[in-house]
Amino acid sequence: MLDVTRSPDSSAPTAIEISGVWKIFGGSWNEALNEVQTKGISKKEVLEKYNCVVGVADASFSVKRGEIFCVMGLSGSGKSTLVRHINRLLEPSAGKIVVDGSDVVGLDPEALRTFRNEKIAMVFQNFALMPHRSVLDNVAMPLEIRGISKNQRMRKAAEALELVELTGWGNKFAHELSGGMQQRVGLARALAANPEILLMDEPFSALDPLIRRQLQEEFMRLASIMRKTTVFITHDLDEAVRIGDRIAIMRDGVIVQIGTPEEIVMQPADDYVADFVAGISRLKVVRAHAVMKPLTDYESGNPPLPADAPEFDEDVNLSVLIDAAIKSDGPLAIVDGDRKRIGAITRADLLKTVVEGTETS
């Protein structure tokens, strides 16, 4: 079952700012970009006229410090292309990329190397482990590149392996580990460098469903401890909803909607997004604040909430509320962080949400 337990902190400073980023592949990308921006020609016309491919089209979003921001879409949607602009593995055709106040596009080669080595780390789908290195040496490699002493980097690598629950496996080689364990090593390598930002490009998609679920849980455990700013790429909406504070859905290089898992499921921007979320259970995604009637609205047509009405935090999910409604004949009281009553939910409100998938009004 899906479990959404983290909420984005709207007061946190911005860690990543992407503004109007375009990526067009091909020899005539400059001319193609000019026509796209001035005449609005389509992706198909760009291919036919210039033999160029639009990978990312005018993408803009920001990521708060400590947030897990998921970018999802089908194969060819542009999600992996987009994330590779953040550490400039790809050069944008146009647009601005700012990470912690630094203009990434403007970094010179030396500054870019430092940025990649110290500020940011990437976890790939294919593990990318060095077969001739031990697990411990693989994890320590980013620190070796920094010139850190062997004793210090081995200590930090061992600490990272402990974080991902691979203590005792440091002397093994990649071929001696299962796929799930190899992916844990890849994550440990990223964490050993203690980057401020993690880029994760479909890190669990090549794994069996059970192992993938276990690693999702492991990643969420680490995320709650380390609070690393993370851009997480996936084609799996269940995974995005489960892991992400917010989700950006891409199609044909365009970001079609950005929102919390709850907003994506409850208020899809168009039919494309609605088709994506059609199979998602709302029980673990939708929370009390989206279903409740404000206290004044509730009491305008009903008696005041009883003093002994069961009280629930505004962030609890539908599954908890439904269980409570089964046991209680009356309305449920919803409270804010100061335990002040701010709304009420009835069985009818819950039924409407489950059946119709829309917010109560």
C-alpha cells in the first residue's frame, strides 16, 4: 500500500531553481530553438524541418532544501534528460539553472568539477560500480578523487555502508552481491561524499518488485534522517507518490503538472495526468485537510461538534479516517498543529471522496 508521510516545508530556502530550460538535440538546434520560441512550431515540425529532437521544452520548477522532488513520465518524456542538466552532464540549449545561488551554466571547467564532486551526487539505474574495486573502495572513490587520506575515506565509506545496512560487505566485489545490494552500494557511494543534493535516475527500476519496495523503504528511512535535497526520476507513479514530497509529470519534454501527491491524485491537470492516476488508491494519499469542511461551514447546517468527537490531525490519511468513521456514528473533528479544531468530516464526506475522487465543498 502507498504511504505518504512526508510534507514539503514551504518555508525552507530554495536549493534548485530551473527556469525556462530547453534542450534540443541536433546540428541545427539553434535555428530550431529560434523557431520554436518565436513561431511556436511543434516537436514534430522541429524533427521534420531541422532533423532535431526536442528533449526538454521550457521546463521551470524549484526544489526546496531537504525536499524529495520526483520527476516522472513514460520513456522518452524527457525526465532523465532534464535531471542531467542540474549537474551539467548535458548543456542546456537555453534557460537558467541555479543551485544554492550558483549559476551552474556559468561555471568554468574547474568550478564545475568541484561542484560535481562536492555539492552534488548522482545514483544511476545501472549501479555503475567498478568491477575491479572492492565494495569499500567503490564507496570511497569520490573521496579519493577529492584527495582525502586513505584512512579517513575508508572510515567514511564504512560509515556509509552502515547507513545502508551493508556492514561487513566492504571486502566483497560487485559480482558477489545481489542487484539490490549493488544498488545499496551505489547509494552509499553517493552518501559517503556527503553531497548537499542527490540526483537519482530511476535507481530502483531494474530491480524485482519486492527488492524495489524494500529499497524504497530504505531510501525513505535515510531521507528522514539525512534530509538531503533529492531529485528522483521514475516512470512509476506508485513510486513517485510513495516517495515524493512533490511530483512533476512530464510528457514530450513538457512539464504538464507539478504538485504534491495529493494534488496530483485529486486534481489532475488534464486527461493525460488523469489516466496516470486512475489506478492509484486515494486511501493513503489524500489527507484530512482536503476532505474536511471548515468548522464554520460544517456548523452552519449542523449542530456544533460534540466535545467528545474523535479528533484527528489534519495530515492523517483517508485510511485512518475511514477506520475511525466505522467506529463512530458522529462526525470526526480535525485539528491543526496546535490541537485547535479547524474542521469536521462525516461519513458522507469520506464516501464522496472515495467514490468521486474530488474534494468536498
